[in-house]
Amino acid sequence: MSWPTKLPLIAILRGITPDEAEAHVGALIDAGFDAIEIPLNSPEWAKSIGATVQTFGERALIGAGTVLEPEQVDELATLHSKLVVTPNTDAAVIRQAVAKDMIVAAGCATASEAFTALKAGAQALKIFPSSAFGPGYIRALKAVLPPEVPVFAVGGVTPENLHEFIAAGCIGAGLGSDLYRAGQPLSRTVEKARAFIAAYKDAVK
């Protein structure tokens, strides 16, 4: 298993609207991001995902977060979404997404959930909420996971602590409110994107 994008940082644009989506996604891709997640609890998410996939689908892995039901996976497939990120470990959702040729980063917190996700076909794991568990917990969990499985830290990851999660064995992170908050100006998104990319490059030197 290997993560399919060059930069293993997933931009999480929770709360973004269709009017803002293309500008912010374009700016993130120009900054160097190539994995974008629009959570399904965002306004008119289907419109945002559909438009950004159409415009940027050749340049980035674009898809959805907070995917909770197999039926949502079916709808995402019609939008040509390529990425499914879940907050929890739901084997039915994972299997459905894999059957639709999507990349799944499955949310998990324990070894039992991690192995359930892998058995269902998830290609990557998202340890959530990472800041609550801490890098030491992730390091311990990594010790029992297959070494080739990409593990992402999600929840409370900042440019300042990203290096701790990389050192614990994560290949990268999903970046939520420390990268994007609903309604923030484009300039803020660009500023935060550059800060995270610089922090990642420092962490993997």
C-alpha cells in the first residue's frame, strides 16, 4: 500500500460553500497540495465536490470527508470523487468505496478498529482525534500495524506539532481548522497552506 499523492497532507475544507470552493481548492493546489477533502456536513457539498473535481480532478485527489453511509459513497461516485475519508470505522462504507475504485482513509482510534478498516479494504488509516491520543499512542499503535499502511494524524495537527506526528510514524496528516475555517479569506488559506508545507518539509528532512 502506498499513498497516491506526492504531498501526504489532506486539506479538510469543512464548511466551505460552492461559491468559495474553486478559489480555495485552486489556491491550495497552486501552493502544493494534491489531496483535498470537502466534508459532507458542508453546505451544498455535492455542488462543491462536483465542480472542484471537474476543474481540478486531473491535478489532485479530490473527494469527501465525514462519509457515514454507503449511499453517500454512491452519490460521490456519480460526481467522480476519488477520495473517501471517514470519521469512524464502518466496514460497509469502506467496502462500497473500494468497490467504486476510491481511495479510503478510514477513521480509527484503536487497534481493533484499524484492523477492521484494513480488512474491509481501506488503503490508509486516519487516527482521530490525534491530538487527544498524542504521538506516543500513535507510535504504539504503529508497532502492531503492517508497516506499509499509510497512517495519517487528524485532529489538532498544527504546523508547530506536525513534526511530532511524523516522528511517531505517520506519513502525513489531515489538516482541518488550523488550515481552513469556514468563511476565512483566500489569503489566509494560502498563508496557512504554505506554513504547513514548510513544516512538513522540515519534518521529513
